[in-house]
Amino acid sequence: MFKKHKYQWLIGGLIILVALAIGTAIYSTTQSTQNTSSVDESTIKSHYQTWEKSYLITNHQQNFIKTNDSGNLKTLSESQGYGMLITVMAAKQGFGSQKTFDKLTRYYLAHQIDSSNPLMAWRQQQKNGKMISTKAEKTSATDGDLDIAYALILADEQWGSKGDLKYNNLAKQLLSAIQKREINPTTKLPKVGDWSTSASTVDLVRTSDLMTAYFRKFASYTQDGSWSKVAQNSQTVLKKLSDQQSTGLMADFVTVSGTQLKTGSVKAKQVASEYDNQYGFNACRIPWRVAYDYQLNHSQISKSIVQKMNRFFVTRRKITAVYTLNGKAVESYTNVAFTAPVAYAAEVLSNQTLKTRYTSSLTSKMSTNNYYPATIQMLTLLASGSLGESQK
């Protein structure tokens, strides 16, 4: 009897092992389509070299990203965040140096709002050979600070924090300031900047700032659960906005108020441009930002939001710059800042139609005199190149 039960146990164990092996194989197979990219490493590397040569400026022991092509040099906290993010993402893929990243970090440190506020001043312009901010420019833009904080975390993971620049401490100091000055205490959503404190501005939200993947990362990195609430509310608002339009498109800016996260609209030119209430040069980043959350965290809500936008773009003969929320093209020209995020989202979700049409917008020759679309192209290229990596 004992021997019989023993063999039954062995057979049962083998069956369980086989089942586990089959399950693992099925999981790997179902994930494989998501974790492949149409973009090869040599293309990403050559584009990175072009981008760096065209936009990275060395200023003494500091680096910054120029945002203009004539006159006195200008830069933004937005572009500094992008530059730091691009450099560390490139390093994770085998090119891009810590030395460059450190020079970018030192520029950020030199242009914090003040000694007690580690948020970065939103703009600097060259005057008498120096990059300076006016008093009016010594306020923040939340998207730049979020990218800087996230890049510092990636740098800590990539290189550690044993050198002169303690990436981990810098990241946590910046995150503390973001939490205190740039997160709405009622809605738990990112404000547009530390200056948005009045009744007319405190509930403004730049939709592309709802970077759910970042907030999840901040929560795990700091072990601070309040960031999880920011992630949850950000995703809730993204889903609400997606549900409001058959296209899934969202405006550059909206209002969100109260603990129930009531959404409202803004008017053209109310915040930044004539496109404030349309899918414009801010909102065009949403397919990238939301697909990145699905790439890293496999969020089904993020997937559904991006899928809906993808379905709309499949119906367009071409993607042009700026749309009304119901899908009417506002401009007739194309811009890589609009096509590259869609191409990247198609890579992540394996939308073959959009991949066929727009992968070329990721890999096409990069502009050397148009900072914004070139930099969005570079960011989405690098994110596409990391599709095979597992989340850390």
C-alpha cells in the first residue's frame, strides 16, 4: 500500500510540474508580442548620437538641453528632465554616459528655485554668457520636476549613489518638494506648477502630467503610500476623460476638483495656448505616458485607454498635429511629436496596422533644429528599445 501511494504521489508531482511548465510557457508566449520591438538597437544608438550632438549644450561643468535654434540660448525644466531621462535610458541600453548625466544633474542643482526649494526654475535664458532665470521664471513646471525625479531614481538603479552626487537623496528631496508644492491636497493630482494656488488655477491639470507609471515607482521607491493614491487618482481621471469621447482623446488641460474628482473643461488660451481645450502639443504625449504604464505594470486600465486612442488613429489616413476632442483635425501638417507617441503605443500594444504605418516615424531621420518633436521621438525610441526589459 505504501509503495502504491508513493508512486501516486510521484506521478501527481510530475503532473503538477508539467502543468506549471505549460503555464509558464503559455505566459511567456502571451507576453512575447508585447515585449518585442520593431526598432533595432543600432537605430536607437545613431539617433541618440544625433540628438545629443544637436541639443546637448555644455556650460562649464554642466549640461543643458537647448530649446531654441536662434538668438540667445534658452532651456526649460521640461527639457532638462527629458535630457536626464534620455541619458539614463540610453545608458541602460549600453550607450549614454554617467558623466553626461552628472553634468545634466549639476545644471538642475544650479537652477533650483532656491536653497530651500529643490524644484527647478521652469526657464533659463542666456545673458552675458550665463544661463539665468528672471524672478517670474523662478516658479516650477510640474512635468519637468516629475521627469527629473524619475531620472534620478533610474540613475540610482543604474549606477548606485556612491559618488559625489547622491542620486537617491536628490530624488527623495525632490519628491518631497513635489508632494508639498505640486500635488493638490484635495484631489491628490499633480498641479501644473507650484504657482497654481489661486481658486482659478489650483484645480488645473495638464493631462500629460498624469504619469501613472511614475507615481507607482515613487511609491515603491520611497515606501510612501501617498504616491499610490496619486497614481490611483491619476488613472481614475484618465479613464474618466477617455470615456467622455468616442475618440478617447483628451485636452491639453482640464480642471479636476473635489474628492470625487469632478472634471471640467478649459477655454482656448486660458492656460498656455490656443490649443488648451484640444488634443494639442501637451496631450500628444498621453499615448506614450499611458502606454509606458502598461509596458511596465501591465495595467489593464492603461491598456484600455491606449487601445481606444489607437482605434481612433487607425481610422485616420494620417496623423496630423492637433485634434478637437471629437476627432476633427485642426491643422493639416504632420509633426513627429504627435506620430511618435502613437507609434510607440502601437509597439507596446502590438497594433499591427499602426506599427506598419508609423514605425517609420520613430526611426526616420531626426530633426536637428526642432527640439520638441526630436526629443519626443528620442524618448519614445528609447522606450521602444526597452520593451524586452522586465520591470525592476
